[in-house]
Amino acid sequence: MNRQPDWSLWRSFAAVIANGSLSAAARALKLSQPTLGRHIEALEAGLGLPLFERTLTGLKPTAAALQLYGPVAEAEANLATATMLAEGAQAEPGGTVRITASAMISNYVLPDLLLGIRERHPRIAIEVVPSDSAENLLLREADIAIRMFRPTQLELVTRRLGDIALVPAAHERYLERRGTPASVDALWSHDLIGFDRSDAILLHARNLGITLSRDNFVLRSDDQPHLWELIKAGLGIGFAQENLARRTPGIVALPIDLAIPPLEIWLTTHRDLFTSHRIRAIYDALAEGLLTYINA
């Protein structure tokens, strides 16, 4: 009787289908492409079944592969749940907690919060994943997530901490050089800092009856920490979290109402992890620190 394929082969198979290509799956699993390719070949040999067609554009799953993917993905989710249940039953206060948050929160808010958290819980190691994408808590890509939107999965424990206002902001050096705009109309004649490919600012301006284009922004990037550093350097007026602007030396939050929707802040974890002592300890400490930041 043939030995059943190792779970690692099934995991690689599921990753290729879920991510759409061998290279994307390799990045997701932190494996090399040759290793992932060998996993697929070994799985096909073990099953005696072709799972992918080799084309010039990459691997294309066969009908059999698509049929197998459902049970494999379900098994992967069940294994993740089993791991979470086991961790939730642990009483040991040590271990590691993996936190994901937006790039701005990770770089400019979390460091101060983690200073106090590490002093209170020195035996708990912290891993931080700065990401503006929605890391999957259900598959253990993170233990705790700080979200700017309300999570909807029933398996998650969520807590809405509050809102953070977004305001136009600039450094004192820029305002001394170019003057301080006193109205919405005056704002558009300044050196504006904004997104490159994202049209979020342009769409919001259009909703206010203001016509803007990329040309209105003399400095553009889709990397938000980089945009913040450009503002801090005095290169122009950008948009920032009001709390962050007010606590950053030299930065002025301009009193111009652009009716920008505030950022909602949600703290989230998986319900099966919420009973873990270390997860709960860090979750509660993050909630305390973020509430202080939001209400400052």
C-alpha cells in the first residue's frame, strides 16, 4: 500500500491554488520555488494523478486539483483551529504573540505601547507584522490584529476602541516658508503630499465638489510612513492622524474641515485564542494603550 502524502505536500498544493502561482505560494510559505515545485511533483507522484498543467504562464490546476482543494483547505483551517485551542488551554504566561497592524500604527504608535507592555510582560515575546492588508487570523497569520475596519467573521472576538480623526497637517518649517492656509480653497494652492496610485483622496475631494488630479500633489507615494516622513521634513501639506500630528514636535494640525471620515480602530483576535493567558494579557494591554492614544 502506498504511504499517504505528507501534510507539507498538501499544504504546498493548497498554497499554489490559493495564491494563484508557484512564486506567490513560495513567498506565502517562505519556501523557495524549487522546493515548492518538488512538493507538487512528489504529491502528483504519490497520488498517481496530475494536479497542474504546465503552461507558459505557470501552473494551471486541473479539474481534479480543484475538486481536492476544498477538503484540503478545510483540513488546513481545522488544523489551525486545533493549534489555537491548544494554545488557549496553556496556562504558561510566556511564549510569543504575533500582532498585525497598519504600517502607520506599527511604526508610530506601537513602539511606545510596546515599551510599557514589555515592562509588564517581559516573558512574552512580541512579533509585529506591519501590513495594510488584512492578515488572516483564522489561519494564524497573526494572533491579534489592530484593524481600521470592523471584522465580520463570527469566529473572531472584536472590540471597537474608537475613532481617529484625519486632518491636513504640515511642519512648522513649511508653514513659515509658505504661510498657513486658512480655508479649503487656499489649501489647494500649496505643495500637497498624497497618494500615487491610490485615488482615495481624489474621490473624497470629488464628493466635496472639489476637482483634483494627481498633478495637484507635488510629492506622491502609496507608502504611508514615507508620506508621513515627507510631511515631517517640511516638504508640504499632507493628511495625518490628528492624534499623531498633535504629539509630533513641529507638526501642526491645520484647522480646516475637509469632512474626512475618521479611522475606526478595532482590536481583534480569534475566539479560541482569547482564553490563552498570554494572548489575553497582550490584548488587554494593547486595548489600554490604544485607548490612551485615541483619547489623547
